[in-house]
Amino acid sequence: MQNPIASLHDNITRFGFYFGGATLVGIVICFWIEVVSRYFFNSPTLWSNALVAYFLCISVSLAMPELARTHGHIAITILSEKLPPVARVKYDRFLVMIAGIVCLITVWIVVDETLRQIGSGTTTAMGINVPKYWLSSFICYAFINTSFHFLRHAFFPAPAVDKNNT
């Protein structure tokens, strides 16, 4: 049975992943509107490119923790595959611990920048004028949530699953 806090963390991550998928729908809609307005009405929008960029930032930020949770990230495994099973487990745990620490350092940098944006009142450009810290908060969420998943994998590894017997 899984820890209720870990289960809540997984559910929040999964919800964010689905919300990130919804922003991809927003990207498609923005492109449709741009194509129709540009090529059928000869009146391109001023906001669609910016909104697509912001939706992409949100989508990636919300998908990143789910990839860490499910080990869905790209890995170069040539070294770990050559290690004996016991050493491989230790090596994999060490790598996810380092990844979690790097993500936490990134959180510190992003939070510092977000606070600077709040203090200076920095806003986005390209036709959509919203506080820039809104986007930075998604990036902060991405890295802190991803770091928690990496650290969970490092300190509380799930039992190995035999992929041939599932």
C-alpha cells in the first residue's frame, strides 16, 4: 500500500500532466485561429504566436514531473547495463539523487528570478500583457515537483517490476 502523501503527490502530478495536455489543445486552437484569420480574412492576429509560446511553456512545465514520476525521461543506459544488478541499483539511485539536487538548485534560481519579476513588475510582451511571474511559477512548479519525484526514487525506490512477467 502506498503512502497517502506519495499518492497525493502522484495524483497532483497526474492532474498537472492532463492539464498540460489540455494546453496542447489550446496551441492547436490558436494556430487554427491564426491560419483562418491570416489566410481567409487577411488579418493576422497579434496574440496567437505569444499565446502558443506561453502554452508550450506551461505544457512542458506540467509534463516534466510526470516523466520523472514514471521514469519516462530519455536515458543513456550503456554504463548501467554493463553493471551487475546490485551496482546498477546503487548507480540508478545515485543518478536520480543528483538529478533531484540539480532540480532543487534550479528551483532556487527560478524562485529568485520570479521574486525579482514580482518586485519589478515585469510583464510579458508580444501582444499579451500579463505578469511574467505567472509563467515563471509554472517553471518553478515543474522543477520542484520533478525534484520531489527524483528524490522519492532515490530514497524510496519502488520494487523492481519484471517486464517479461507483466
